[in-house]
Amino acid sequence: MGVSNKNAQDNIQPKGNKKPLQVLHISKKDTQEIHNEPTNSQEDPKKENIAIKPQIIKDDSVKETEDINEKTNDFDISQQDLTQQDLNRPLDFSVQNKDFQLERTVDEFDFDESAFLEALNANEPIGATGETISGKVIAIESDGLYVDIGGKAPGYMPKKECGLGVITNFKEKFSIGLEMEVLVIKEQNADGMVTISARALILRKSWEKVSSSAKNGELINVLINGFNRGGLTCDVDGLRGFIPRSQLEDGQDYQSFVGKNLKVAFLEVNPESRKLVLSEKKASLISKLTSLELGQLIEGEVLAVKPYGFFIDLGGASGLLHQSSLTNGSIRSLREIFREGEIIKALISEIDIEKGRIGLNTALLEDSAGELIIDKQKVMQEAAERALKTKALFDKKNKINEHK
């Protein structure tokens, strides 16, 4: 049997100022050992007063927790010795940890810039819409061609995009290895293939050609291949041209021009709207303009009086005598100088072939400001002699125009 609690209380009595004993919690094992000992009530009570210090058994989790706490306390104590200056000082890995080494190789962090750019260019897609590319035919199918254009996939050209008009001898005209220049009309799909066209490139070059011809005031001969209510149709380098009835010298029986050639000039060239308008009348005017030169004295009839000047008939062409080029004097009304139907002489001061415009000048024929208003008849009679005085001025302008 175990130790009696009654005996323990009777035997443990405080004497004087002596402090009571602390109650200890012992493990089950220690308790069992005490219970197994033989009990002898005859023994000296003093032996029972001896406190047995139990052995505290700690499991692994408790030991691990205490080890962590000790390390934390050590760290906190070491940190208390650091000053602000120590905190601001950069870490020296060679002192704190001599075993720490940082090793790197060039291959791990560095690269060749030229090789990097070359790799980017190799993966860059080829063939933006509107781009001109050269390539070689690598395959011919019944519905189109495959052309190697240097990309990760070949370009595909539908049969209708292989040229202008209907192509009857398709496989004879195109052969494997044939080099050709094409225009990208559709960007690449998921497989990296773009749609290309030889026809679109031909038409683009045609628009560039006619635009340049129109700017230079060139005349062309066209074959009339059809007509409608508004006028005649023709072909210009693969482009469909239109000649309005109002731009024909004789528009009464215009259907009779089908199958014939006409000399025409460009009236409107618009690649965006695919509008190409031609004119037979303007061609006649340009023919007249090319026979004229700056500083030339001409004679013509006043066709109309406008608020800004006079229109003069030059025989197949009309010129504008602007009020600013009329006289060096002050005028109240244009009609006090010239009237409709009057024959006058003037100098050619401007020739714009592209716009079909001729500019005239009578102020340069005056010997004094306002002389044309005071003595118009004398100025007109001496116009040929006075024109010679301005020859040097216009010769200089002609040389400048030749160099343009």
C-alpha cells in the first residue's frame, strides 16, 4: 500500500520560522517505485521528511523547443552588442563566413548581343501587308502557286492573283525555280503562311506610273474598248480608264470611237478610290501649252470678265489675266480697262501643265505705274518692243524650270 496522507500531515509540522516544503509533481514511474517499497510504520519519521527529487523526463519535442529558444536568446544577446554604425556597415562575407564563395561563369550570365539580335530576326515574321518580296516558285497546284519567300512557311498565291486577265497556260507560264517579285496581300496565318499576289504588284506599279505621267503632263494614246451612258472606257497599263463625254472634242456620236485610238491626258488619278479619269480636251490644251514658253507675247480675245480678272482665248486654250498682274496703278473697276470681245496683247508669266493653266501679265508692259489705265492704246501698240525688255527676266525663270 502507498503512503498514508494522514501520517504525512502529522509528521510534517512546521517548527518555528521554518518554511513548509514545496509540493513536487513526480512522474508515474517515481510514484510506483515509492508504492512498491515496503512500508514500516516503526521507522523513524525523520526519514519520511526527506523530499525525493524526481527525475524529469523530456521528450524530443520539448528538447527541440528548448534548443531553439537557447539559440534565439544567443542571437538576441549578440544583436544587443551591435551599434547603429555596425548596422549601416555593408556586410563582409569574407569575415562573417569564410567558407562562403560566390562563383559564376560567363555562360550563366553573359550573352553575345549580335547572336541575340540574330536570333530575334530569325523568328521575326516575314511579310507584312503591302510589302514587296522576292522569291522562287517551289510548288505548282491547280488552284495556285507556293513561293519560297524566306519565311518559316512559303507564300501562297491563288491562281487569280498570278497575273492580269485570264491565264490559260498556267503551268506553262510558271515553272519550279522561277524567280518572281510579289506583293503581300494578307498577313500570315497560324501556320506562318502569307497570301501573295503578282497581279496586285503589277497594278501598284501601274498606279505609280500613271501618277508620275499625270504630274509631268504627259499625253498617252489609248484604245477605246467600250462605252456607257457617261462616256468611253479604255485600258491603261492594266487599269480601267474612263473618258467622260464632256471631255471629248466631239461627244455627239461617241459610240463610234470604240476600237479606235485617242490621245488623252490625265484628268484625275486616285489610287485609293481606283479612279482614273482621262480627257481628250485637256490633251489638246497640253499640246498647246507645250508650244508656249514663259515671256512669250501672245494675242487673244477677252472671253469673260470676272471679279478677279479676265479670261483670254489663246486659240485652243485659255489664259487668266489676274487683276494683280493687270497694272501697277490703282483701278476702280476691271471694265474700265478691258471688255468682253476685245483683242489684247499680254505676256505669258506662268505655265502649269499638270493643271492646264496659263497665267498672263500686262503690268510688265508698262513704262510707268498705271500707264495701261491712262494710255492703253500706246501700251498695246508698243507691246512687242516692250516685251524684249522683259526677256532677261523670263530667261532666268526658264532656266530654273529646266533644272526642276
